[in-house]
Amino acid sequence: MAKGLHKSPPRAWQRMLSGRRLDLLDPSPMDIEIEDIAHGLARVARWNGQTVGEHGFSVAQHSVVVEEIAAHIKPDLEPKWRLAALLHDASEYVIGDMISPFKAALGVSYKDFEARLEDAIHIRFGLPVKVPAPIRKLIKSADRACAFFEATQLAGFDHAESLAIFGAPPNGYDLKITPLPPFEAQARYVQRFHVLSKAAGFESAPSEAFETE
């Protein structure tokens, strides 16, 4: 038999530190753990790592800020939607933080892959698969506001350039960014997840419903 005639199909799963084995093509909610997400996101750098400072600005830290900004824009935002804001980039623990121009170049197949993973994450943590359009818009606005601060403080954009690309941050909100080491960003992400999950009624003891720090 010729060598290589019957090759095994390429591996399409990733083993996580929790021991879970996540099928990347057909992700199961049962193979998704918040600790794996936090660990991965704390080690994925925004802006492809092209930022100033001793540490990269992680997607985990970015996500905590986005949730905070969303709540600033809409102070009565329900805890479950604040949780959705925290998890808005959770799929990047597997696929990494691709910059927007690269996502556009990859096209629909990448977006489909990302959407399947996002759906599984929402199911795993009790959120609706389809987030209402006003909530999606709110989270996008918070995401862009955070990007404005990141661009001007960390990624070398001047103020006018950042305004033109990301728009102005919400009135009354200011941010001074200090990138955290991965272990600290990871811990903050997990802690915030549990506060919001409890507040939304997905975990017991929802006594910290509107804690912001």
C-alpha cells in the first residue's frame, strides 16, 4: 500500500486545560468552560500585540471594560445583557483576536465559524442564542468606545484619527488604560462572570446584581 494513501482526517478539535475537547467545526456547549475562556482571552492580545506597555492589552481586560461601558450607556441594563457584553468576544479564546480588515478578507466562512462558536457559548451560559438587535447595537457601541481609548492610549493613533474610525466615546465616560498581566486579567474576567451570572439568575445567590467593580 502506497505510503499516505489512507490519511486520517485533519484534527478539528482542541484540548483545553480543563480537559475538555472542543470540536471546532461543531462546538458543543457542554465542552465550554468559563475558566478555559478566561485563560485563553487573558493571553490573546488586542491589536495583534502592537501596543505600548509591559503587557499586551488582553481581550479579557477589554471585555470587562466593554461591559462597564455598556452599563454606563444604559444604567438599567439587565444583568443577562451585561453578561452578553462581557462574553461578546468569548469566541476569541479559540480563534484569536483577528483585526477587522483580516476578518473582512476571510469572508463568510470565517463569520459562520465564529457564529457557531458564539451560539454554543450563549447556550452554555444561559443566554439567548440571538441577542435582540438593540442590545447588539449597544454592545457594539461600547466595543467601539473601548477601541477609541485603546487606539489613542496604546496603539499609536492620534485623537482625530481615532475619532474618525471609532467615533466619540459616550458622554461622561473616561478611561485610563493600564494593561494587566495575564493572570490578573484572567482572574478579573472570571470574577466578573460569576457576579453577572448570579445577578442574571444563572447561578445561586444573586445578591450582587449591580456591583460594578
